[in-house]
Amino acid sequence: MNKHNVTYEYKNAPSGAEPAPAASEHNYKTEVTVASDPAKVQDYVFMGWKTSDAKVSDGKFTMPDKDVKFTGEWKDDKNNNDIPDDEEYRKITYTDGVDGEEVFPDKVFDKALDGLPTPAFGNDPEREGYTFKGWKPEVAEKVNGDATYVAQWEKNPDEIVTITYDLNGGEFNGSTADIQENYKVGEVISIHAAPTREGYVFSYWKGSAYQPGDSYTVEGDHTFTAVWVAVEKTDDDSDKSDKTNKSKGVKTGDEADLAGWLMLMLIAGAGTGYIALGRKREED
């Protein structure tokens, strides 16, 4: 009568698994009982002994005219409920709950398991101008099916800051005092009109270089300082000065020299006349 072997081997066996059953020999057409499942190992589940060499029913089979090989696979079972993790994964999603913008990308845990602690989002999310107020619904202590948690936000009061314009020796509407204006952080404003200063031309607002009417996004307290360029005197200015001097009777340039020569000539002529008159009296 033909005899054949029945063997057992593990697949993905954890380190704590007991040894696989020893091989055994059986006669052809005899009834064979499949070996018992190994003892439970923490965080793993044994999926049973399986073979394609014989038809097993209620843990028994009739020995075929060939060897029979059984394989027993182990799978992760982190929640130790005797169900393989890959057959009961849950999806836990954290989302920002904000329409029209992305505060943070959805954070998804797609291998969460019932009965285990809910995967944490991590540090509280942040959103400019808002305070994080928690999740809705409140995050469950342990996983119990798929879940989506939506961030809740509370708008912060508007932050008011001061924009200062230092006239730097100039004036605006008759005043030399600094111009101060209050705005909300994030507001887009138009840079102030230029002041004036006698003898100077306004160049730009320093801090950085802005021209009147430029757009500026307010980020906090800030000071703009007027930058001036001195005006150089032209020939026209000199002509105006000469005309002013003439109108006051002041001689300038060649006119002053000519007046001096005329005076000297008059004095010299008078002296010659006196000498001639003296000679004539002597002759008489």
C-alpha cells in the first residue's frame, strides 16, 4: 500500500510562535486529522492550516496518493480581536474646515483599528488671524469605525498698528508735526501725499523707497521718512538779485567802476582850472 507524508510550515511566523507540527506518514485513502492551530501570539492572529493537495472538511481529509503540504499564515492583529488588521482598517481624517483656502492639507490615517487609541493629529494647527478651538466632533479616545474631525476656529480681534510719516524738516498743510495714521494689520493702504520744504524738492518716502500713492500692505508699526534734495540756484536767480540791488541804488560790476572814473576825472578837471586861473592873475 502506498504511503505519503503530511507536512506543516509557517508563513510570516512571529518570533513567539511555537514550532510547526512535525511531519507524519499516512497510507493512501486513510482518514487524516489536520494538526491543531498553534497557541495565540500577542498582536498576531493565526489564519489556519491550508492546503491545495487535499480536500479538507471539518478538520479531516482522505489521504491522496501523494504528499500533502499544509501552510499556516500569521497576520498582524494589533488590537488582538482575532481579526486580521488588513481586514478591518478604519480611516481617520483631520481637515481644516475652511472653504476657499487650505490652512493645512487633510491628515489621513487609513490603517486605524477599532479599539485602539485614535491616531492624534499632532500639534494644534495654526491659522493667521484665528485661534484654534478644537475638533468637531470631539476626538474619540479610541477608534470605533471611520471618522472625520473638523478644525474649529475663532477669529482674533483686529490688530491695530500705527503708520508714521516723518516730515524731516518739511511741512504738510501748514504743520511740521509727524503724520500718524492707524490701520489694521493686513490692510492695503495708499502712501501719503508728499510734504513741502522751502529750498528743497521731495524725493521719496524712505522705509523703503515709496512714492505718494504707492500701495503698501500693513504688517505692523512702521515709519516713513521724507527724503529731500536741495534746489541749486540758477542764472535767473542771480539776475533777479542784481535787479534788486539796482532798485536799491547799489552799483555793481562795470557800473561801479565807471562811476569811480567819472569822479576822478571831475576832480582832475577842477584842479587844472585852479592852476590856470592862478597863472593868469600872476601875469596881470
